[in-house]
Amino acid sequence: MELIAIDAQLHEIGYLVTDVDIEVGTSAALNNFEMNIPPIEAAGFYAEGTEYGGFFEYISEKSGSSTAKRKGWTWRGLLSQDIIEPPEGSDYRIVSGDANAVLSSLLANVLGGFFVVPDTVSGCTINSYQFPLYVNLLDGISDMLAEYGYRLSIHAEKPAAGDPVAVTVEAVEAETVGGTANEDSPYEITITDDHMGINHLVCMGAGELQNRQRVDLYVGQDSEVSEIQYFTGFSERKAYYDYGSVESLDELKKHGTKRLKELASSKKVEVSAKAGQSIEVGDKVQAALRGNVVVTPIVRKIVKISQGVESVNYKTSKET
């Protein structure tokens, strides 16, 4: 895999011969890159056909050294550095239409219109989706697309001579990879069955002291979340969730449910890929654990490119 140096206007200026560590994923991931290179005039880099790339926004150089450490946000990481705000006169940002058209409207003024969204129809129709208040762009877009079985695709393609590199963002259908049993999968899969999680979440919303909104959420026998308690006595594991800025009880339930799923007991899947294999953030991995099929989304992708060879490890969410 070739790493291509770019200037501040995204024009190619040559190749980089170096190793690089990259992490991409949800906003919980680092979404940055790090490399050590000699002093050069480049502003950043990209790898053709991938989302690996970004601008150098951190330089650390020791006197007498022939190289300097350079770091920066990946293209995906840049999306986590902005927020979705309600339009003037509205309480929330609510969107509808084809997913690519929605992305185009959300990204139109981000970083001066830096990202390119294709005019093509994605095939995913968004219906009155309401974003949480001031959510970062990366999480807002990713969560929206996930509700419809889609994911965010980011890639930079080699430009025509003299043109700048275009960083394209679009909605694509998420895939499920793997088999019904571990031996069916082309990937190396590690499954962890974790029973140490929370099964009762006390969710507190708007209000003061004893007058605050309260919802008690519980994990059931089949990992579903409801307001009906299943685990009691010695089996109960309880935690507290504070969401004082919530606007309604329904919103408190929605975000409390999401939080409880993150804290609950779960089956975790970790995946390693060999050369030529590729899974993207937002795709799902299917594997089996003692007869129980686990399907879990990829939330982090950890990449190391050494001497042009790419190796990738994936992290999934704690979700059964």
C-alpha cells in the first residue's frame, strides 16, 4: 500500500516511505494517525481507495534527530470535531430524504465544504430522523445510518493530473461477514462470554432532587431492555445514569437503553484480518459461541502499515 504526500490544497507531491499507525471508528476511537518521517514540506498524506489519511496537525521534533513525530486526525476523525446543531428557530435537527442527500446537507458547511458527497442515490431513505442535541457529526451520522442498516463510507481516490484529491463521504449498505460457526469464517475470531455487566440502570433526567424524572431499565433473559425486572436478589447488578439535560421521558428511555446496552453482560467478538481481507467500521461480524450465534458491529479498526504492508485488527461493540 502506497502512502502519498499531499500539500495543504490536497495536491499530490510525492510518496512517503515510512510506517504509520492508524485508528478509525466511532468517536470512542482515537481516529488519528501517527508516523515518524524526515522534515518535509508535505501537509498530510492519503492512501488511494481508503480512508487512511489526514493532515499533519501535531509535530514533535528532537534536536539532532533526522525524523519528527507527526500526528493528525484521520478524515473520519475530522467529522468528530464538529457538531450537529438545530436550525435557527428549531429545537432539534430533523432530516428526511435519501441518505446521500442528507449527508450533503449536513456536510455542506463543515470545514469549508471540505468533504465530497456523490450525487448518486444511496438506496437508503431517511424518514424524519431527529438527532440528539449537539451530537458530534461522526456519532450523529453513524447512529442515523445504523438504524437503517447502512454505514459511513469514506475514501480518497487518485485524482486526474493537476486536480486535488477528493475525500468522498457516502452512505453504503452495511455487510455482515463471518459464518454460522467459527470454522466457517475467513477471519480469525475470538469470542468472549462476559457475565459481569449491569442489568439494572437507574436513569435520572430533568428536574431537581426527588422531583427529577426517573426511569428504571432492566436487562431481560434474552438481553432485551425493558422496564420489567428479570434479575433479582444476588443476580442483580445496578448502576446510575445521569442525563439532566434531557427534554422528555421518552428521550431519557432512549438514551438510557443505549447506555444500558453498553454496560450489560454480553458476548464480545474480536476479529483479525489477513492481507487482502477487509471489513469496514459499521459492518457486522457473525460468529458462534456454544451454539449461540453472535452478530456484532465493528466499532474500531486499528491499522499498521509497515513497509507498504497493511495489518488490521478490529474491535466490536459489547452487543449480543
